Amino acid sequence: MIVPLLLSILMILAASAAVWMAKPVHAGLSLALTLSIAAVIYLVLGADFIGLVQLMVYVGAVAVLIVFSLLITRRRDEEEERSLRPKALVMGFGCVLPLLAVLAYAVTGGIDIKPDRWEPALPLQELGKALFTDYAPAVLAIGVLLTAVMIGAALFARETRKETK
């Protein structure tokens, strides 16, 4: 159990870096590292399917996130981000501290979790069949909608240059 603990510490550091970085490329790469470490934790704990899905879907999607963040973000946004950082830090700690208190309570044994009694509401095979048969059009429609929204946001945020004659 020492390996997941060490990986968790690395993941917290990478997530903190993702939040703290002002440049979108650096933040996106830190987020990719965070998600990669989460996938490795799943693999170490024996959840191979979830680990591979985490690696393929989420880490692969971060590359698209980086490209769109570069398209959407303007240079002057970084200076504005840096000026708002102290206020956001106080608000962030105000949101994170109660969550950390609940997690500490759960880890120290305050919450009785019995994994041997837990059964999923829908087995994994049935979930896969449902997603690729009954709900496939909805999943595709959501993908197309999200792509259209990101392209529209990129076009909306793009600076227009006035042509000089």
C-alpha cells in the first residue's frame, strides 16, 4: 500500500501545479500528469479496465484541451489571472478545507466502508452493451455538440486584426 500512497502525494502535487500555473500549456500538461498518475494508481490497485480507460480517454482528451485553451486564451488574460490569484486562493482554500476534513474523517476510520458488501447497480458488461447499443446516438450527439461549442468558443475568442492599407 506504500506505492499508491506515494503516487497519491505526486498526484496532489501535480494537481496543485495544474491549478497554480497561469499559462494554459503548463496547466494543461500538469493536468495530463495528474490524470496519468490517477491511471497508474488504478493499474497498481488492480482496476485494469478503469486504469486503461482513464489513460486513453482522459489523458488523450487533455491534448485536445491544450489545443483549445491555446486557441481561446489571449495573452492579456495571463496578467489578469495573476492579479486575481490572491482572492482566488483564499476562496479555494475555503472550498477545499471542508472536503479535506471529510476525507480525513473517512480515512481515519470514521466512515464504515465494507467493500465486500457493495454490488454495482449495473454490471460492467451490461453498461457497455447499453452505451454501445441503446445510448450510442445520445453519446455521439453529445460529442458533436461539445465539439461545436468548443469551435464556436475558439472563433468567438479569436482576436480580429484591423487591416492597414
